[in-house]
Amino acid sequence: MTPHRPAREVAIVAFAQSDHRRRTDDLSEVEMVMPVLHDVLRQTGLKASDIGFTCSGSSDYLAGRAFSFTMALDGVGAWPPISESHVETDGAWALYEAWVKLLTGEADTALVYSYGKSSPGSVRDVLTRQLDPYYLAPLWPDSVALAALQAQVLVDAGHTDEPALAAIAERSRSDAAANPHAQLPGTRPQGEYVVQPLRTGDCPPIGDGAAAVILAAGDLARELCERPAWIRGMDHRIEAHSLGVRDLTDSPSTRLAAERAGVFERPVDTAELHAPFTSQEVVLTKALGLDASVRINPSGGALAANPVMATGLIRLGEAAARIHRGASDRALAHATSGPCLQQNLVAVLEGDPRA
Amino acid sequence: MTTEAAPPPETLRAPLVVEFPFTRSLGPVQSAFLTGLRERTVLGVRTEAGEVLVPPVEYDPLTAAELRELVEVGVTGTVTTWAWNPEPRTGQPLTTPFAWVLVRLDGADTALLHALDAPGPEAVRTGLRVRIRWAAERSGAITDIACFEPYDSDPVVEPGAHDGRFTDPVTGIVAAARLDYTYSPGRAQTRYLHALAERRTVGERCPSCSKVYVPPRGACPTCGVATTDQVEVGPRGTVTTYCIVNIKAKNLDIEVPYVYAHIALDGAGLALHGRIAGIPYDEVRMGLRVEPVWSEDGRYPDHYRPTGEPDADYDTYKELL
């Protein structure tokens, strides 16, 4: 499939995130989100009233309250009435919506944010509620169990083994030592089986956090950011819900989204992959054909911080930030949703050539 | 009274239970499958390409074609992948350690998710032959399969035709779900609730537009900045608008009709909600001056009653409507 070329130059010009923590009992959602919004606005010098479109991602099931995002909106400064939207999924999809809005020319700037507090409930159980209500949800198969079934398929197929998974965990948390926002900085023992073959180290930490980015189009992006991270392409694709009809060793939706985003036209130097479990990184690197020349998850990835609903947006933000500071020229960012990588979003970000 | 924002007091916590028993209707294929389980019969559906999907779906996941050709498959099958679960969680099929499995039943081309009862992980492998253990009481649900158990047998390859007809078919399920949370209200609302327990109503002022929010939620929604200064408001206030409630709410021990009102406490920048009592419902009016009547445990205003003062002038609350 040929890549779809965007009709307008749009870039990520700023990225901010909270420190990700196991619990944030002292903070309401808006109290957690607001400093991140102020941070990302400060980076660009924009005021809330300068923003053309605002889009957020979160889930009421994490908060345990209906329309919880309307409370978080208090942190934006939504008066006079703003142009706003919300997605009930990871903020990476909010970024996609905002990007499309900018491509239409209806706005020149967008604020995208997302957040998740996993601490009030039990996220392993909460995530069972996204499953098919007839055949799956009544069995309460938790997120670790489903990932473990996928991991065993990979082991059986000879694609990985426990030492290889442990190496992914170690590399991720070792890299996270340089990430001041990470919840699990530095390597740690793999621990016991949570659901065999996945050990504690193969699983993401459970925690709370928020992230925000600002998008801008054309020359405005150049004014707001010394080295904008231009979105050269972005696409998202979904597979069947039933695990039994999918080949769990592969991710055709990731590959197709990557083709449409233009990933395979030229090599990328960096990939921020949204792989909450070590075994899912194995699936993604294979589906994307990433070799040893690509720096994978220099931030530590989801294994170092996993504020559910923000983790995917953080991949886009981390990839962009790497371009902003000149550590990458062409980066891939990926986000996922649903059980065992059911739905996948891929974006290609580039910096202008350096003098 | 205005004070600097105090350091956050002790974090408040309360259990929060969310239950949602959705009643869901079934299409013809799902109805036949779940009714079949009740009758210890497993049905699949054949796609245009000739594959047999178990569990069956109404539409082909690849082509979206409507699928209606039912077939009966075996109650024995083969494990295609597994994962040992050492600590079963609430609601899962077994309460003792078990293996999650995807099982391709004999005659099916796809696999079904369920639990396998086995003594330990060393007894489980991909390729293991298993059979269904039926639940003693079956109602037409995926849980009519209690679990799988290891069972040596030769695979039956050919699925048999089935018309999907049963007496008294199941047409819907009640999908019960319960999630338990521990709710914490955050800094601003914690300060508010602690003050309420002392029978004081404390709002917070926006440092940008000076509006005083009661109850405070931590941010000024107009300016998008944190509210900072704490401001004690009330206790008296003015009814800015109201409605008469004629329908009794479930689990609420209040006689109808009663009045529910917006009340602007003196010094507050917006109105809060409260019930009005101590006055006939048809005598409540805009501008009525009221004061709180505290709950028996004294932790919050149960309702508001007239103070007996003259009504407030419209100009004093017209910006708070």
C-alpha cells in the first residue's frame, strides 16, 4: 500500500509529561493534569486562548466515574468556549484527531493531552471490561493473562525465550535511568511469574500520570520550536477482536499502518514502541522490520512508565522530543490499544536537516 | 476571611463500587451458540472460505459477510497456547491456580479462550488434548463451560451440520460486572471536606479572575489555573433558581414534592446545589434567604432552610444565575 502524504506540514512543537508514580492519592485528575498543560504551553509561549483545537484521551473506567474528562477540562481554561474533543482511548488517538483537524486547515495549533490514574482501581480487572461481553468478559481474563498467552505463542514459535524477554526488560529500565519521569528507572530482578511465562519484570508498572503535546502547522511551527518534529505520515489500523482468529506472533495492523505512514521509504534511527509487555516488543520489531541500527525506546518505554491512556501519546512525545534536541532525524512512534496489540497507530516524525 | 492555601491535610479515601449489569440481546448465531452450551452442544459457524469459527460470530471478521451456516464441533480439542495463572482473580473461572488456554475444538479452525484445570504448569503444554468440563448448572452463557480438563482422545475432524434450533432458546444475557475503587478527592476537595466537617464552607479563589469557587475542584475552569486562596463563605445564602421535584428517587427517604435549588452562599462566585426545607414547597422563590441545616453526623449540610430575612434584591445575585 502506498504511503498517504499529508497535504499540510504539521509538527509536534512541544511535549511535557508528569512524573509517573504508583499512586497520586493527593491529587485529583485535574490537579495532576494542569501542571503538564502549563508546562507544554510555557515551552511554546502560547496561551490557552491561542490554541485552535484541544483534544484529550482518557477512560472513565480508570476513574470509575462517568464523563470524568469534563473535570480535567477545568485545567485547560475553556472560556471563551473552545473547540474541543475527547477520545475514550489513549491520547495518541487524540493526537491523530488533532492532526486531521490541522490538515483540514480549520486550525493552525492544537493542544493534545491525556492522563490516567490506575491507582484508584485494579487496572488488570478494569481492562477486562473492554473485551467482548458475550464470550470473553464473563471470564475476567486480565491484561497480563492475555499478554502471557501471546508470549507463549511466541516462545512456541521460536521467536523469543525467557532470557531474550529479560534482556528487553533490562535494556528498557536501564535506559529509563536517564528519564527523570520514569516510574521504574534502573534495572531490577525479573521476579516471579505473574502469569507464566511473564514475570514481574516483563510487565509494565502500574501507575498514574499525564502527558501533553502541542501541534502547529507550517511556519508557525518553525516560530514556536527551533527544530519541529514534522509528522510525515500517521495511520492506525485494527484487527479482529477474538484472539482465536488472529496470528498472535504477528501484527499486520502495525505493518499496514507503518506502510501508510511511510515508515519503509527510508530507515528510521529511533523507534518509540508502545509495548506494555516485553513479548509485545518482539512482535512489533518483527512486524516493523526494525534491525539493530534502530534505537528502540530510549525513554525506557511502557516498561518504565505506563500511565494507561497516556502511554501511547508519550511515545509520540518522546520521539518528537528526541528530534527537538537533535538526537534523532527520523523517528517512528507507535501506540497500541486493546488486548494483545489489537489496534495500532504508527507515525513518522522528522527533523529538518541540520546545518 | 482569607487565608493562604494550607498544606494539604490528611488524604481522604472512600470505597467506590461501580456495578453495571448490562442486559444484552443476542443475534441468531450467538443465541444458538449459547443455547447450545446449555444443552452441552458446541456450535461453530462456517465462513464463505469454508473455515469453522468457534466461538461463532455473526459476521466474518475478514470479509464482514453475514454468517449463518452453523455446524456442530467436538467437545474435545487441542491447546494452541497457554499461560499458567498462579493467583486466580475475582470472577475468573476457577478459584485454584489454573492455566488460561486457547483451545481449538475438534472440527474448528479457530480457538476459544477459557480455563484449564490442571495440577500445575508442568502438566500443561501447547498441543495438549483436552475436553470440556460442563458446569453443573447451565443457563446459556460462556460460563456453562466450567473449564477444560486434560483428556486423551483422537481428534474428530469433520464438523457435523446443525440447524441451531433448540427448545426455549436463550435470547439475551445479563452481563454483571463490578469494579471496586478507592476514591481520593485530591487537594482542593480534601480541604473543602475537612472544613465541612467543622461546619465551615470554604471555597477557593482564582488568582487570575478572583472568582470564588464553592465547592472548589482545584482549578478555575475559566482561566485554567489552580485556585489558591481559601475563602470562607456563607453560611447564609440566596436561592438563585429552583425546581420542584415530584418523583421519588430510589433509596431516598424524602417526601415529594420537595424543592431543589441553586444557592449562592454569601461571598461565593457561583451557586451550589441544595434541597430547601422548612417552608412549603410552593412558597420557595428566587431571592429567598436560606441557611444550612447540618446532617446528624455534622459532616455536611443536609438541606437549607429560610433565615426569615427579607428576600435578596435581584441585582445582588443576577450575575450568579
